[in-house]
Amino acid sequence: MNPEVIRVLGYLVSFIAFVALNAAMLVWMERKVAGHIQRRIGPKEVGPFGLLQSFADGIKLMTKQLIVPEGADVPLFKVAPMLVMIPAVMCFVTIPFSEQLAARNINVGLLLIFAIASVNVFALLLVGWASNNKYAVISAARAVSQNVAYEIPMLITAITVVMFTGTMNLQDIVLGQAGGFWNWNIFPASKNIGMVFLMPISFLIFFICSMAETNRAPFDLGEAESELVAGFHTEYAGMGFGLFFLGEYANVFIGCSLAVILFLGGWQCPFGLFPGVHWFLIKVYFLIFVVMWARWTFPRTTFYGLLNLSWKILIPFSLFNLVLTGAFIKVF
Amino acid sequence: MGGYFKEIFDGAYSLVTGMGVTLKYLFQPVVTEQYPHVVPTIPDRFRGHIELVGNEETGAPLCIVCGMCQKACPSGCITVAGEKVEGVKGKVLTQYTLDFTKCSLCGICVESCKPGAINFSKDYNLAGLRKEEFIYDLKKRLEEQKR
């Protein structure tokens, strides 16, 4: 058999396994973080420290019946959860976990990730439409307008990084940050002294946008339980709902790993010692912890507050940041 | 224009303060009690369902079957019965049933009891599957406690 086919299959299987395991562990982590922030314990009964709780939940979801509501668009209704899941898995293709561990070294990797990730919005719209449920439609419309609003500042800040590094290849972006934390793009003191003031702003805008892009609290208006039942997945039961969950956590992972690759030096060690996949995972899971921490600290914003934050603050700031970045790259 | 930046700065500052508060909470010890695993310390004035008080030495119920509790109970939960036994002064308790499905834990029975033969228990595990499980035979309960 062609070794290339085996390689592709191997990566595909391990990505899907990683997405599932990652989601299971993140659900556990989320519940633990939520518990301790509220001074509770969180899951503790199933397995040591409740580690097997999400597997028990997963088995429960898999045994449940998939119910298709009356008047739903049946083919779309069944395809939509997979459409949420597939882009999430596809995004992993370009993410370099370490120098050797990357499925594909594509020289427009950054562009490809944004292209694939925006399919997710389309899937959410389909979900809302196919469910034949007014709450799902409202939620889908919210999710789409939110994603459109936050894609703009996110892409603009990504462009500042591309301008600074001069490449869209994620491998090269990380390789350019080798050596130590003073070489990282968030604080590039050794490369360009002017960018020291701009890059933290870029990182903050990027991080807020990736939180909003993945529909995480405090921007989870698509899932506002108090007004929209459960949001776009109201009509889904069993593993249909489970796939949305897997997709959401995979997207959180992708958002955080992009932030790590672009700003925090990817798999590079902060002190220039033993770079590798462990550093990448430590940084990504730390950022995911920050995302969870924010979720359990802040209440959900209003919809106008959400759009105002994007159009009135993040977009002007990111545009100004872009212009200044261009100037600083020339000047310093 | 100044208001615009001030709003952003104040907003960001309040968000960071909030994150600080939750981070502090994250590392503080948990305050919840793990219900089935941990037995809580029940306060002295806790009102469980009533129970009979036994004599400290013999363990026999202090109840003299006067029937005051049965009369005092506004919901009619209590049924007391006794009989005369040769050589014992007064009546001897043969039955003391509490229908806990009707009891509202008002405590008038405890107040009305002259010899102090009934008391609030500290029992808080009160789940059951059938209505009959909540009709307690308090005499049997006292005998079981004695053993």
C-alpha cells in the first residue's frame, strides 16, 4: 500500500481520536474549573477525580435515540451536525504540533484555517434552518451575525502577524520565534522594539475574537438558555447534540492553538530548552483554561453589547493597529 | 472622544478585577458537603420527625400514655395506645405511630408532653419510594435504638 495513503489515514484517525478525547477531557476540565470557581468540587464519583465522567456521559448520549422533529428538513437535519464536525477536524491538518508532528506543511496554512473555520458558520445556519424551530432559527441568525462581526478584527490582527513575520506558513511562523520568550511574537523585543507595544494589543484582540468565534461565554448568545431554550441545537438529541459539543471544544482548541502559534511561540520553550509538542500542549491548555475562567467569571453580554464591542472597539483598534504595524515595520 | 477611551479602560479594568475575584475563589477550599459520604453535624435545635425518649437505665419509654400529644396534634398524625399491666403503676405503651406524611413539624406534641417522653430526632435521610414508609412505628424504633 502507498505509504502516503497510510500517512493520511493515520493522521485522520488520530485527529478524530484527539478531537473526541480532547472534548471529553475539556468537558471534565470545564466542570472542575466551574466547580472550584464556585467553591464546589465538580465531578468526583466516576473514576479517580471524576475523570471518567465525560466517558459515562458520552455512552449515555450514544445510546439515546435521534429524534427528527415533524416538518424538519430531514437530509439537512442529519447532515448538519457532521458539517459542524468536519471543518473542526479539517482545521487540524495545518496545525503544527511540533516541528515533525504536522499533517501537512502548507505555505498558506493560516489562510486555509480561516477558510475552513468559516464553513462552521454555514453549518450553524443550516442547523437552525433544518430544525424547523423558531428558537433554533433565531439562534442561528445570532451566531452568523456574531461570527461575521468578529471575523473581521480577527483577520485584520492575523494580517498584522503575517506582515510582521512575512509568511503564512504556520511552521515558519513558529520557527521564527525560536530561542526564548523574548523572541515570541507577543513581545518581540529582540526583533522590533516598536512592535513590543502593538503585539500585546493584537494578541488581546485576537484572543477575544477567537472566544467570540467559537461562541464561548460571555459571547455565547447563540446558546442563551434563558431565551432560546438551548440555541441552535434545541431539536437535537443523543449523539447529534454530542457532535455539536465535540465541534465546539475542537474549535476552542483550534482558536487557542492559533493564538499560541501566532503569538506565543508554538512548540518553542520559553527558555530555549527542549522545544517540543509538550510545550505546545501546555500553552494551548493554559489558554483554554483562561477561556473557561472567563466563561465562569462574566455573565453573558447583550446582543447589542456584543456587536458594539466588535464594530465600535475591536475593528477600529485592529485597523489602527494594522496601520501602525506597517509604519513600525518600516521605521524600526 | 475621551469618554470613548475612558469607557474602554474602565470596562477592561472591571473585567480584570472580576477575573481576579474568581481566581481567588478557584484556590480557596470548597465549602460544599459531600452528602452521602460526609455526615454533617446537626444543630441542637434541628427539627426532625419526633422520636420517643427512653429511660436512661432500662431503655423503656418514658411515655405514660396520657394521650396529650395525640390531642394536641393539629394534623392528627399521632396514634397512642396503652394497656394496664399487673404490678405497674399507670399504663404501659403498646403502640406509638407517627404518620409523617401529615406532620408539619410544628412541635406542639413535644411542648404538650409533661414527662418529656418525645423529642425531635436528628434523622435527615428521609427519602422513600412508598407512602407507607413514612408511617413510623416509634416504639419499634426506640427498641431498635436500644440494641
